[in-house]
Amino acid sequence: MIPDQETPRRPTCRLTWRMRPQRVRGWLVLLVMAVAVPLVLFSVSLLIRNIDAQAQQTEQLVLDRTRLLAEDVEREVGRLIAAAEVLSTSESLTTDDLGAFYRQASGVRDRLDTNVVLRDLEGRQHVNSRMPWGAALPDKTTLEADQRVIDTGRPQVTGLFVGDVSHAPTLAVIAPVIRDGRIRYLLSLNIPWERLQAIVSPERIPAGWRAGVIDQEGVVIARSHLSEQFVGKPLPAALWSGMQDMPDGIHRAVNLESVEAIQAYSRSRTFGWVVATSVPTTLVASPARHALLLFTGGGLVLLLIGIGAAILLGRRLTRSVSQLAGAAESLGAGYPVPPPDGGVAEIEAVDLAIRNAADLIRRREAALAESEARHRAIVQTAVDAMLVIDETGTIQSFNPAAERIFGYQAGEAVGRNIRILMPEPFHSAHDGYLQTYRRTGERKIIGIGREVEGRHKDGSIFPIELAVTEWTAGERRYFTGIVRNITERRRAEDALRASKAEADRANVAKSKFLAAASHDLRQPVQAMMLFQSALAERLDGHPAAPLLDSMGQAMDGLRMLLDSLLDVSKLDAGLIVPQLQDLPIGPIIEQLGAEYHPQAEAKSLRLRVVPCTLTIRSDPALLMRILRNLVENALRYTESGGLLIGCRRRGDRLRIEVMDSGIGIPSNKHDEIFEEFFQVGNQERDRSRGLGLGLAVVRRLARLLGHQVHLRSRLGAGSAFCVDVPLIARHATPSEPMAARLAPSDGRGMILVIDDEPLIRLGLQAMLEGWGYRVLTAGSIEDAVQHVESGEWPSAILADYRLRDGKTGLDAIRAVCERLRTPVPATIITGDTAPERLAEARAGGHTLLHKPIAAHELRNAVVEMVPAAD
């Protein structure tokens, strides 16, 4: 490509002002002036700023002190208000026992140094703690705050008034005495004037300050100085108007003593009194003014001293600079540089730098040559191809690895456009890429890297990994590309993906096979289990009962095999979705103890459960499956001793432990026992010891729930399997075990059984009738609806999921409920293990059971449905 033509630049003319050279001495004087004058000015301005800040701090200090005094006044008055409110609720006032109230008021008077007066709404005094009980009292005492108390129903504070008994200026707190929702009396407590005077006494404020307390009407009621002159008199209008706009504030005004002062005030939000503090402005401004004059004069003196010192030092510095100029001329002429005569460290350092300049230049040249050789060696021996192009796309460098990858020799490639190494469409569009990048600066591959395709000299296309960096030399721009041939890696990745896809297909096929086989076997097994359970109840005590028990054990073994295969297939296929919730652990472990206690007794083993009242977060069904597998595993491998089920708290987790005194597990087998079909000490594959799938299911379910499983075991001494679950920070209320709560039913109610398999219907009918229930059977939706139309209304429904003609048990339940126009509790029984069945059952509000179902499981489901119907 042709590079862009550069537009010729016009010469520019710059106007420069050349200053006449000055001696070093003059520059030093200017330097001192340039440093000192701004410093002095800055210091003066900073001092003025500090004076202003100090004045603001003083004003804030005055305001803060005023607020503290106001808090003390409010605290004193608030104490009397609280006493008045407590006294107004006296029981003696409720019973109108004024004699008892007088004694109570006398106690308050002595404790609080106040006077208690009880008046009715007409102003007649009934109690006056200053007067003996029974003495004649004024019959018309009315205060300006009385009406505010009556209007608001809350305590109020009066202004300054003359007492009827003491005949002295006083203040009071008036509180309403409310009985039966109306005000019956007005209770007054005098505010001791001496207390207010003590709060604003001269000892509590700095010297020269003035403080005072003003009531709501602007009348002075206490003052630190000249109290005899000002107490009882109103403030001047100019002062009082400035204090009425805001709750507190500060301004400059003439105080009561006709002095210009800083006036701060703070108003009580409870009763409207104002505490004011006055500080003469002369106390604030005089020290600052003296400091400003002293600082300005001292700064000017120091400035003159600095100018004189600069002139003296300039002479010495001029001589050293002249010697340094001679040294530079000697260096330029190639002569030895004369040593300086000392005096200025910086000039000696410059002289030393001049002496070392030649040596430094020589060392830099040697280092540059070494770096270039090292770079060339790296590029030439690199495994990856390294290419350098300029901004036009022309190849500037082509290392041996590039020759091997692309098939071109360096002589063939250098000088040609990089497009020769690119297939279409990049071959034709590359120049456009470079132009777009130069114009917009938008990066699509530079500094990012990507996988693209390259073209060999023979025309073949192969995948490459490309990384590009940009760099400049002078005003020219270059790009370095590092290329790696990833043909073999692509082949390995394709082979790996194909292997993984094949493994996934095989795994899915296995899971589908197990699920299908499990479903097909469940139907006849379910029928056999139903008939065996029905016969066992009817032939109880019969000589053939042991044979039925053996048949039941065989059925249980077959059911256990199907359940284990189902669990593994569903876990492998990812069909189980945990439903986490907060649940108490106590009922779960108690139910385990109740379920497996008969099996433990049958083997003469002790089974002990330690109660626990903590709450955990887990899926109750999946957690129960984990614990059942652990308990069953412990029972199989324990011949003597016993089992213990309990919990331990571990920080924010709860450890559920199942411990046994069985055969133990060798330490080198702790990982293998969690593999499918692996069993310890069961080489003969005794079916009474299970299939070797229980612990595999435990580990997979625990991973699904995010729980951790731990194992402690000692050969010949027993094992402890532990499950760590999240702990919720609250205790559960103790409750009886689930098994205890599912009490046996007395057989009341009618059960509708819907199944298209006659054997299943007969088996369910025999078992339910053996439990005392009345049973209706239907082979289709039409039969079920016909039962309802004939007037037979079921209490609960047991329905198989798959019926004939594509119908389902859900359709049958829906048809029965629509015919009855009321919901009926129902349970779906199916051998289909797809997760969609569980979702459909939950959406309809029904329970889902998987075939084959044990007799006790079916009975629990029926017992739960029949009370719900009742």
C-alpha cells in the first residue's frame, strides 16, 4: 500500500522577549523577594483568617455556653414539671383526701425546696404547703398560664408573678389534675428563684461575661450581674425582637449595660424561656489586633535581613559558577577538567557529573549492544512465530519459527505485505483494518488476542493463536505479532468433546434404562407387596404366617433394590431439585429412632436417640433419606452393642452423628465405601447387608444439598458417620416424633381406588379393607365418576398416574372433584420417576408415592388424608 502523503508545514514565527542577563547576586535578591514577600503576605492573610476564625470560635463558644446554661435551666424546670406530673396522679387526689395530699405535698416541698399549691378551676386554694393544714387560704388565685393548661391539658410554666402568700416575685409550674377525663384541679409548684440565679451566677461564666434568664414575655427573671436592677423588668424591644425568630442564635447588639457585645441566646422548646449570654466585643478583638501588628512588623524586619544575606552570598556563588563554566568549556574542547576550589556542593556535583559523562556514554553504548544481541537471540530461538510489521502492513522481521509455520524463508517474507499469510476474507480486508485503526484508534485484536486462521506457502489453511502488540520508534508505529500453530490442540479438543458427548449419552442412556426398568418392575412388585401385606394381617397366628414373613422380607429386599437403583439414576440424571427450608431437627431424629427401634430390638441392639431442639436449613425429605441410609447401614454391620443418634453444635453448623459399635472400616477404605456397589467384609454379596448403594446415595445427596459428610472409624470398634448442616439461630419447640403423631386410624371413611391394573386394585382393596376402611374401586375415569353419581362420596382418593387411553390419575381426581363440586384429599401412586410427575402432583396439591410402596407408608398416607377430609 502507499503511505499517506504528509502535508508540508509552514514555518511559524514566534515573538520572544529576551531579558537582559542579570548577575547571580541580583537573581538572589529577586529570589529572596519572590519567596519572602508572598510568604509575608500569605502569613498576614492567614493571621487575619485565623483572627476571623478565632472570632467565629469565640462566638460558637459563647453560643455553646449559652446552650449549656439553657440545658441547666430546662433541667431544673423539667425536674419540677416531672414532680408536678407525678404528684398530679396521687391516689389521695382520686379519693379527694386532701389531708393526705397535704402531707404528701409537704414532703415534696421539703425535698425539692418548693411550694405546692392545689387550686380548683375557679382559683380557690385547697392546699398550700407553706400554710398549716386548715389555715385560711386565698379564694381567688388566677395566673396567666392557667388557661394554657386548661386548653392543652399539659403542664405549663408561668412568667414572673407576685405570690398571694409570700408576696414576693416567684415562678411556678402548673400541671392539670385530670380525673374521669376532665380537669378538676390545677397543681402549682414554685420554681425557686435562687436556683435560677445560681445557674447564671458569675462563678459559672468567664470574667467579663453576662448571663440572664428571660421568660416568655421578655421579662428578666434572673441575671448574673446587677440582678437587683434588671430582674422583673422587660428587655428592650431591640434586644427581645432579635431573640424571637429562631430557637437559638447569636448576633451583635448593645446589652442592658449599654455595651457593644456579642449576644447569644437559646430558647427552651418546652416552656419558652430564653437564656442569653453577652460578651463585650473588646474582649474578643483587642488581642487579635495586637498580634496582627506585631506579626506584620516582624515580617518586614526579617525581609530586610534576608535581602542583605542574599547580596553577600551572591558574591561567593558567582565565583563558583564562573569556575563551572570554565570546566564545561574544557570538556567541550577535550581538555582535562580542572578541579573546583570547593565552596558550593551542587556546583561540585555538576563538575563530577561532567567528569563522568564520557564514561557513562561508553557504558550505555556497550549495554545497548548487549541488549540488542540478547533480543535477537530470543527472537531467533523462540518456539512461536514472531513477526514485526509497520503501519502499512509490510513485514520487517520474520524469525525461524515463522519460517517453519508458514513455509516462507525470511528473505521471501521481509518487505512483502502481511496479507500473504492470511486466507480470505482477511487477505483482502487487512489493509482496510489498518486504515480504520489509524483513523479511529478502535482495537479489535491489538492487546486482546484471538484464534484465527493462517495460510501456508503451499496454500493450506490452518488454525493459529494470534497476539498483537503495538509499539513506536521515533515517529513510526510498529506491530509485533506472536503466532502459535494450534492444529494439534484443536484436534485434541475435538476428540475430548466427542468423548465427553459420548460419555454423556451413555450416562443418560443408563439413567433412562434404570428408570424404565425400575418402572416396569414396580407394577408386579407392588401387587405382590399389597397381597402379602393383606394376607399377613388376615393370617396372623396361622401356621403359614412365617412363610408370609419370609415373603415380606424378600419383597422388602426387592423394593430396597429398586429404590436404590432409582435414587442413583435420578441423581445421575440431575432430576432431584432440593427444596430447602427451616425445620427442627428434633422430630426427624426422633422419627428415626421410632422407625428403626423394632429392627434394633430384633438384633438385640440398643438404639438411643439424644433429643435436640435446634433448627436447621435443609430439604426434609432428602435429609431423612441420608439419615435412613446411615442408620440402615449401621444396623446391617453391627452385631452387638448398639447405635446412637445425636447432634453436636459446630459454630454455625450442626453435626448430626450416627454412631455404631459395628465391625469398623479400615482407614484405606474410607473413600471407597462411598463408591457404588462397594461393601466392606461382604465378598459373598449377602443381600441382608444391602447392595452397596446406600453410602453412594448419601454422598450424592449431601453434595446436592451442600452438606458435608465425615467419617470416623476404628477397625473392630465401630464407626461414626456425621452430616454437617447449616444451623439457624433459634430453638425449635419440643414436639413428639412424626411417627407418634401419625396415630393408627380407626378405619373410618371411604377410599376410592382408581387403577387400570386389576391386580393392583384388588391388592389395595384387600389391604384397605383389612385396616377397616370401606373401599370403592374403579378402572377408569368413567367408573370413578359413576360411583360418585350413584351417591357414594369418597373421603379420600388413591389413583395410579397412568391410566388407559392416555388419561392420568390427575384427570380422574379432577373429574371426581368437579362432579362433587368440592376438593377431595388425594394421593398419586406411580412407577414413573420423572421429575415432571412430582411437579404435576404438587401443582394439584396432591401427595406423590413411588411404587413399590410399603404397607406402613401407604397407611401413613391414608391416615393423613382421611383427617384432612374430616
